[in-house]
Amino acid sequence: MSITADASATVPSADDQRRPSPAVLIATLGTVGIVVSLMQTLVIPIIPLLPSLLNASAADASWVITAALLAGAVFTPISGRLGDMFGKRRVLLANLLMMIAGSVICGAFSSLVPEIIGRALQGAAIGAIPLGISIMRDELPAERVGSAMAIMSATLGVGGAVGLPAAAFIGQNADWHVLFWTAAGLGVVCAILVFVLVPESPVRTPSRFDFGGAVGLSIALLCLLIAITKGADWGWASPSILGLFAISLLVFLGWGYFELRQRAPLVDLRVSARPRVLFTNLASIGVGFSLYAMSLSFPQLLMAPEGTGYGFGLTMVNAGLVLAPAGLVMMLLSPVSARLTAARGPKVTLMLGAGVIAAGYLSAVVMMNGVWQIMLASVIVSGGVGLAYAAMPALIMGAVPITETAAANGLNSLMRSIGTSTSAAVMSVVLAHMTFVYAGHSLPSREGFHTTFFIAMSAAILAVVLTACIPMGRKIEKVAI
């Protein structure tokens, strides 16, 4: 059962009662969100070079990408629960320290195993975003909460979009280790800012940590996400992939039974099953799917040779610069989303955002003849993602006890990660199978890109339908304002 704030919130100390100005707190946590999000696109510019850089096969080198994805999915809900129990600022600092440690390991070594370990530590830091959202709810005046949460939530997309050209520039003009030393330096700056400027939240849920639930969730997620991300490489019908899916299903069922019998579960499934929370999380999967489809397909489209008839022959840096405005649009639309949420409610904002995403992919299908057209489509899609991501925390936190906000936001972030992981697998399969031969190389066809856009558009439309099923109530409306 849920633990209420009246029964479990601890009394804050004098140090806990220090309060920075709202603008400083928002700027600090927003910076942290952007930096941890940079880890998603940090190694994209050097993906083709990883096998030679690490003296490994392409299949083994791909674990540098997969490790960060898996660690982020596993640690995000765990970080949220630990934040509710032991202090959100404390766990936020721990996440940043993991990111710093991972960056140092990646920067100091040039072999496969250390790079995988370092990337896993970097990926684990993504839990800082739901923790930041919960800190904002606890610390900011009511009139600033809506816009602040919108900004923090949007950083998940902003960091990835802005980081792509920056990482490409470093990757093309310096030793690849500089990418990780830069990440370590940014992590140190963020840790200092959090230590100095962010107070510890007085809202706590003191209880025993659910180690059994953490282990069960980790095993289930690892099996599920490995199967999703490696299905195309190992074969979707292979015994390994089918076995992983089966293990994941069985462990999830056992984990659910176990969690329902705990007094202080890692994830309160009774709260998570509430229609408001459930349908918001399901819609989050669709939005996350649509977001990653753009990140995977648009750069390939821009960098494809002009001789293909659809490509533009851009370098990674130039392609990143073309897509960089998309991240800025996400951030700029965050205050708009907050005002719309205050006026119409977060359900309307989430539906509108998913609808705009669908319109963006439709425009990509219709307009693929100029760089500016691809830029416009990316801006439209990102604008929709910004609206949708900004509305999700208001929907989630309006339906859960205040003592479980970090855990609930962590679960919502996990749903987005499942969406992005599924998108990566589906889009990779489509682009790998719908190909043609150009200059002796197999490249995705125009129809392949069209198919990915239609699939992403369908996921966004499904998110609209799921959002329409969210019941609205007075509590949600009050949190959103």
C-alpha cells in the first residue's frame, strides 16, 4: 500500500530548509538534465569507428551503446525510489558521481570491457531527470512548478539534440577520448552546482529498500531490452531471443506478485495501475518511440550520398547542426506547454503534443526534397515531443502520493526508455531490410525511410488514443497549474 506523507515525511533540519531562488534552482537542475541527456548521443559520431578503436567486432562494440541504454532503464526507477527514501539531492549527486566515474573510465582506456563499464555508469545517470522533477515539486512555489517541470522534462530531448553536433565536432577534430573527458568535466561542474545550490528535499519515505523488487525488475528489464536491442542481430526467432522474452515475461509476473505483497515496494503497482498513471505511462512509450525514430532516421537521411536520389551528402557535424534547432524548440516550448497545461489541463497538452508529432512525420513523408524540409519536419516533431514530455510529470504527480513522486517519475522515464529501445530495434530492422545497392554498398531506400516515418506516425497516433483514455480529476488540474 502507498505510504502517505502525513505518516512518513521526516522533519527537515535547518540545512534542509535553505532555499535558493526559484530561477537558480530551475537553471541548475535544467543544466543537470541537459548534461545527463548528452550521454545518449555522446558516442553516435564514432559508432562506425568503434570496432577499430576498441579492437573488437561490430557486434561486441555495439554493447557500448546497449550498456548505457540498459543501465539507464534499470537504474532510473531504482534511483527514484532511493530518492524518495534517502533524499533526492543525495541520490542526484550519486547519479552525477556515477556519470563522472564512467566518463573517466571511458576516457582512460581503449579496450572493450572498460568502455562498456564506463558507458553503463554514464547511462545510469539518466535517473537525475525524474529526481530533478521531484525536487522542483518539493521546493518551488506552486505558481512556478508547472513551467519548471516542463523545462526539466524537456531536457531529456534537448540534451540529445544539442549534443549531437557538439559530439560530432569533437569526434572529427580531436582524439575520441576527449568526448569522455569533456563529459567528466561537465559532470564535475554539475555536481558542484547541485552540492552548493540545491537543497535536500524535506519529503521522505523512510522504509527498508526493496532489494528483492530491485533484483527482479533488473533481471526482467535486462532480458526484455537485450532481446529488443539484439533481436535483429541474433535473429528474432533464435532460441536466445525467444528465451530472453520468455524469461522476461516469467520474471515480470513473479516480480508483480512479489511487489503486491510488500509493505514498501520498489514500485507501488496499485498506484501504477490507476488509470491516470497507467495510460500516461503507456502513452509515454509511444512518444518515446516516435522521438527515437527521428534520432535514428533523420541523420542517416541527411548524410546519405546525393546520388541516392534522396540524400544530401552532409557530414555528421552538418547533419547535427541541421537537427540542433529541434532541441532548442523543445526547450522554448516548455513554458508554452506549462501555460497550456494550466489553462486546459495536462491531458489536452499531451494529446496535442502527440498529434503534433504525427503531423511532423507526415510532413517528412511529403517533403523530403530539401535540407530545410527535413529541418522543418524535425522541428515539428520536436515541438510535439516538447509539449508531450512537459505534460507527463503533471499527469503522473497529480495521481500519486507526494512521498512517491521520484519513484513514479522514474517509472515514467522507464516507459519512455522502453519506447526508445523498441524504436531502435524496429527502425533498424526496417532500414536494414528495405535497401538498394549504391556504389557497391547496401543503403536504406527511400521507401524504407517512408516506412519508418509511417510507423513513427502510427505510434504518435496511438499515444493520442491512449491519452484520450486518461480520466481527468480535480487533483490533476491543481497540480498542473
